[in-house]
Amino acid sequence: AQKITQTQPGMFVQEKEAVTLDCTYDTSDPSYGLFWYKQPSSGEMIFLIYQGSYDQQNATEGRYSLNFQKARKSANLVISASQLGDSAMYFCAMRSNAGNNRKLIWGLGTSLAVNP
Amino acid sequence: EAQVTQNPRYLITVTGKKLTVTCSQNMNHEYMSWYRQDPGLGLRQIYYSMNVEVTDKGDVPEGYKVSRKEKRNFPLILESPSPNQTSLYFCASSFRPRYEQYFGPGTRLTVT
């Protein structure tokens, strides 16, 4: 069965420091995608970054990068130079490319607090 | 501006009173989906649609209906809401299923 595990319910980081949010996944499909979303206290779901299972390089989007270790089935999100506005819930999600439904399977999230 | 809109954003209703949550996207996306978010359970898919007139069940479809008569709209219908449908609902869309999904702002539903 496909599953996403985020083992850190809550994290703290000092402003301007880097932080890593952990995500491990389980799937038997050879082709899949991994996503990170941010959910601020206002509730909306904001797409951050995507990594395909066949991508050779780790994905980067501005201050966000994804540390993809396929053999270990991990897809950790690294946020560099944290800002106060980064305080939010962060969700890791996986989508299998098999079959018609491309639903996202979600982890339970990590709450990040950035301290001034 | 490219966006997914949902209405209403907040709704308090009573058991059994039919309601519809609308979802519309202006990005010409083929794939649309509804999720519900509950504490400790994360986000779970309710229904999805691959294109106009093509819909299918997700993981938790009981008590919900959807339709896709136009590409841009994907309403979620609760024919007889019950308290266990109290949740935060998200509509999402993507160009093709394999691309990232863009989410609406969410609809917070309370059924008393």
C-alpha cells in the first residue's frame, strides 16, 4: 500500500537558519511524483516543489529544495534562510503515475514555527 | 489571474439539508478533484474527474455526489449532510493528472 510518513509533528527554527522537514514514502510503483505543499494558518494549500521519480537531479525552487534519496525512499524538504512567513503546516504528498486516478496521498504534516 | 475558486468559504448547516459547494477553475485544467481534511486523518480524496462527464470515486465518496458538465466547474453535492461530514473541503485542479495540483481556498463546513 502507498503511504507517506512525516515523523516530525512540530519543528522550530530560528529566523535565517535552514531547516529540513522529513518525508518518507512507500510505493511499489516505478513511476511516481513527490510534492510538498504549505498550509498557512489561513488554510489555503500552496504548492511548493515537485520531484519526479525518474528525475536525475534534486528539485529546487528558490529557497526550497528537495533532498531526494530514492533508495531510502525519502524526499526531505529543505528550506534555506527561514523567514517568519514560513511558519505553517507542511505536507508531503505522493502521486502514483499508474492507473487513471492521479490522487495525492498525503502525510499528516509537520508544523513549522520560525522564531525571530 | 489563474485560480481555483470555491464557494462558500464557510457554511454552517443542519443535518439533512441539501447543499452544494461550487468549484471553478480558469486554467483550462482537465483534472479536478475534491478532498476533505480532518485532524489526524490528513487529506483524503472524495471524488475526481479526468475531464467533462468523466468522474469517479476517491477514497471516501459515501454521502457525496459530483458532476462535471463543463470543464471549468466541478461542484460537490451533499444530498443529506450529516455531522460526520463536518470538515475542511478542498477543490483542486491540474492540467493533466501527472502535474501539480492547484488548490482552492477551502470550504469550512459544519453540520449540526
